[in-house]
Amino acid sequence: MDERVRRRARVDGIVQGVGFRPFVHSLATRFGLSGHVGNDVHGVFLEVEGEPAAVECFLDSLTEKSPPLAVIESMAVEELSAQGGDSFEIVVSDAAGTRETLVPADSATCADCLHEMSDPADRRFGYPFINCTNCGPRFTIVRDIPYDRPLTTMAAFAMCARCESEYHDPADRRFHAQPVCCPNCGPRLRLRDADGLPLAGDPLTGVVAALGRGEVAAIKGLGGYHLAVDATHQDATATLRKRKHREDKPFAIMVADVDRARSLCVVDETEQALLTSPRRPIVLLRTRPDTALAAAVAPGNHELGVMLPYTPLHQLLLRRFGAPIVLTSGNVSDEPIAYSDDDALARLSGIADVFLSHDRAIHLRTDDSVVRAFRGRERLVRRSRGYVPQPVTLAWDFPRQVLACGAELKNTFCVTKQHHAVVSHHIGDLENHETLTAFTDGIEHFRRLFEVDPRIVAHDLHPEYLSTKYALDRDGVELVGVQHHHAHIAACLADSAESGPVIGVAFDGLGYGTDGTLWGGEFLLADLVDFRRLAHLEPVPMPGASTAIRQPWRMAVAHLLSAYGQHPQEDLDLLRRNEQQWPTVAEMATRGINAPLTSSAGRLFDAAAAILGMRNTVTFEGQAAIELEQAADRDEPASYPVAVTGGAEPLRVQGADLIRAVTEDLRAGATPAVISARFHNGVADMISEVCTSLREATGVSTVALSGGVFQNVLLLERATARLEARGFRVLLHARVPANDGGISLGQAVIAGARDRIAR
């Protein structure tokens, strides 16, 4: 006994439902250790005993070789007296206490399951629902806690004897894999026509044939239905656009493997890692010229959203079909994704010709995630399937639990517990009853799933946001209003595990300001508690209010009036294209009739795009700015200078200088590519100049960049490079999006920081 040591360890994080206990059992057995391992409401507890060197190697391996889906946040180890024993056991779970463990996210099919699915001798050969502890559905099938089969949508399927044997065998890869099943006892595919009538024959063969005929298929995925067509078939993709009422916004595609992705797009090492990760997001890639894809997949766009198969069903489908397929959310534009079978049939029957579904229910709809690579790192554009509900782990605790309701567009909500901020899946734009229902249902699900009862509810200051109205209707809670752009910067701080202060550059479409105007081109001195508005873009009117967002030419009128006064711009094509409405819109801007003031950087980009003739109206958010970015000549070095005026806070940045320069260069015959590049360079220079001036005034030398405008990679790269060249430390988003999808995290950490101070 003197030569043996015993250690007790507590492991916290995502360590349940991911094969952690059988991993510990196997590891301890390999090192010849005795002891036990079990689950409780906090995570995993274990004790090991044996030779000192073996125990140390075991503890090192726990973190270095943990299962693919495990996320170890902390491990506390303490010494015990040796007790003897020669076996290692998995003990009964302890369910007493308040649950603190985390639910794992859905994960792409692992290599072991793919091998079995491809082996004709395996009993799961060709089975579209194969899974194990290392892969498969998790978050989207959980109905309640604890995460056990009876509380998932797999409860409807009784395990056969062979599956049950695997489920209870600690040495098996499927030990306590809650969705475990096989063709004898698990879900089954079915194929129906647009009227919901069953179609004869093998469902997978039938849907492959339908895609080959150029038909639209509705396919049930992990988090909802997708609409699919042959991505090389022009008529099929055009038909899908027409039926879905999606005029221009690019479709995402799914391809069989990385080699096929490389044939369509440029793929670097970081992008390949993102494509093949267990999260399997849509990755935004640079499109190669002259691909075989239909023009209607991503009209006029130099980027393509590409994903690899992430379920066994998708794997089988792509293997059989061969060509890339469009795989877009199963909805009509602006509606939430359909996820129940009856709802999908009711809402998508006018779009899809056939429905490939199955009898495993989805409990919570979850869209695909969207990411891009920037400077060798992942940057999230939409955080949803594969990422949620993994929390953002913070360096501080929340004294009281917080619910943050997020923004109106790209809505997410966030709940907090101890040092975790759990940001929800992508809800969407809260513009209709269906999306609002998805928002409220999602909040109630998270409250049950994570056993939270928020005492503080944080919300945006805009009184007309549906998320704000939801917050104001809560009884018995403390309400915390958070300014939109402060939330952006706080989200970037939390994302970077920092608390500030920073010079926060928040550039976006718009957000409600503390002065009652619409902000969006802001330079803030901010930390997690408060902010000061140090500088901003010179406000201009938004003629027609929200109509000016859908019609960027109206913002061009307002910015031209700001730049030139009342003199008409007769020689601009923009005027000729809109000459009938121009006088009315100009009068609205001049007299302030239904024309709220805004300092929005996003609307400034819209105006430049409209002046250059790129986009008079838009069919999706950010379309004009995206086209302006994609038009830019990356080799153009020149930039437009921008003046900063005012001696006292806040300083005013003259966007009119950029508009005059764009207009004069256009008159002089410069190409839109050159003008766009000079515009972007000018904005990047302006950010650097203003931050340098603010550093001299505040002594702060860290800059946080946030807001939807910084999804513009050209601007992000050039602004970051210029700031770094001047000695700034630059914080960027990584774990949540820079756009409004990250607002709820910012609201939550601000509310939590203010609560800590109050105590």
C-alpha cells in the first residue's frame, strides 16, 4: 500500500453524453488502476489508485486524449489515502442537487460510424441514423433534463436486444449513447409527394431520382427541413428561388467531400479544418471562376457557402446523387425554418415536389451555422447547429441569473448561470408571429434545460423591438436596458475574455441611441459596466425611415444633400434612375419628414453603392454593402481622406467627405472597382485616425471592433492592419458573431457586471 497513491478528481464542462465515463474506464484499465467513475449534477467524479507514475499519466491523459465531443472546463484533483482494490468500475449516477452539467451540441457523423455504414457486413450498413457517443443528434432531440433517452425524442424507439447490449457495455463505443439504434429498432425514412401521400419504393432512391429530374426536395435534417435541388441545374435553382421568394440572396450548397469543395472554391488549411470539423458549419469560401454550378445558386457573388454532409442521411444522399446540391433553410423567406413534419408539409407544399422525412422528431428547430476564416481563425457569422448550446465561459460569475433578450434582427437570446453565458441558436428576425413564437418557446426550453430562473432581464433600448416588448412584459424581475452599441462592444470583450476599458468601434446598420436618434457609426470608451460616446459619424436623415434601408438610393440622396447642400446632381445616373421620386425624397430629408437622423456606417456604405449604380434597392439585409465590397480592386492603394470636427465630445466624423470623393471620382471616369477600394481604404484610415486621436485623449490603447459592418472582410483586414501598425491591440469576435447575433451576450455581461457592482 505504501507504493500506491489515490487521487480524487472532479471534471466539469461538457462531459456527459459524450462517452467520457467509458473513456475514463478504458484509460484506467490500460494503466492498471483501481477506483471508480460516475456522473452527478456537477459533471464527472472519479477516484483512481495505483502506482504514482501510472496515476500521473492517467491524469495527464484525461485532458490530452479526451473524447471528441468532450469540453473540459476545469479539473480539480486532491490526494486521498490508498484503499486497495484491483478493479475499476462505472458507478451509479448521483442525481441529487441542482444540475450544473451542460448539454452537448449536435455533431457530425464520426469516422467509425461512417466506416460501419459503408461496410456491407455490418448490421448498420447503409443505415441513415447510425450514431455513437462520439457523434449524432444531441441538442435538437433533448426535451428535458437530465440528458437520458426517456427525455429525448428517441424515447419513442425501444432498443432491440443488440442495441441495448451495446448501450450498457462500458467497453462499447455506444455505451450510454442516448440516440443509439439500428435498422431493427430505430427511425425509418419515408418519401411523400407534395400532398403528403406516400410514394412507393426506397425513399432515398426516390429523392435522388427527383433531384435528377430537376425537382425541389424538402429534406429533414438535424434541426429542421432543408429545401434541396441539383446545384448544377439552372432551371431547378431558378424555380427554387421563385417558389421560396428569395430573389438574390445566395444559396448554400452541400458537397460530398473536401476535394469536391476544392473544385468549386479556394480552400486553405483553416477553411478545410472548418469544413471537416464535427460542427460541420456552412463555410464562406472564395468561388473559383467557371464552376459547373448554376448561375442562380449565388448570382453576382464571389463567395459561396459550402458545407459537407453532417448526418448519415446526407452522406448517403450525396454518395448516390454525386453532384453538389443546394441545401437551404426549409422556409419561405423571413419565416423560421420548418421542423415538424405536419408544419413542413403545410408550409412547404407550395415549394417542394417531394418530402424526404423520418419518424425521429426534432424537439427544437436549429438552423445551420455559418462561419468564415479570417487570419487563420474561425469567425462566426451565424452561430447555431453544432455550436449551441456550448456556453461562452467567462472569468467571472453572475451573482444572479440573467436572461438577455437580444436584438430585433438576427436575434439570439442568452441565459447565464454561474460563469457560463449560454447564447441561443439563431432565431432570426423578429418580424412575424412565427419567429416570435420560436423566440418565446426557445427561452422556455433553455430555462428548463439549464435549470435557470432569471432574476434580471436585459433588453435593447429600442421601444418597438419585439424582444424589448417581451422583456417589459415580464413580472417580478429586474429590467436592465442596454444601449445597442454598448452591447456590441461588451460582446466583443466577453468573446475575448476581457473586461475593458477599450475604444469600441461599433459600426452597423442602426441601433437606438441614448439621445433618441439612430446610431451606427460609433466610437465608444467602454467597459462591461458603462460607456461614453467619444465620436461618431455625422448624422444624416433616413428619408422614409425603414424604407431607406430597403431602398439605398434614398440614403444616397440624404448623403449627397449632406455633402453638396441643395444643389441637384443632374449628371449622376442615380438621379436619372429615380428622377420622379427624387424631389419628394430630397424634401423629406431636408425638412425631416419621416426621416429620423442616423449616424449609421451601414447606411453610408449603402449610399456609396447606390451612387456607383450597384444597388438601387435590396432584397436582403446588407446586400448593397456586400456588392460594394466584392467590387473593390484589392490592389488599389489610394484612399479618400475624412475630416473630424468638433473640439468637445463627441467628435463628428464627416462621412460627407467620402461621398464627395466617390461622386467626384465617378464623374472623372474612375471605375467602380477603384472607387470602392478607395472608399474602403478611406474608412479604414478614418478608423485608425480617430482611434489614434482618442488614445491621446484617454490613454486607452486597445480597440474592439464590433457590429455587422465588420463582417466586411476587406474593411476588417485593412482597419485591423492599420490599427496594429499604430501600436493598438485589436480585439475581434471569434465565439459569437460581430453582427446582432452577438448582442444578447453583450446585454447579459453588462447586466451581470452592473449587478456585481451593486452588491
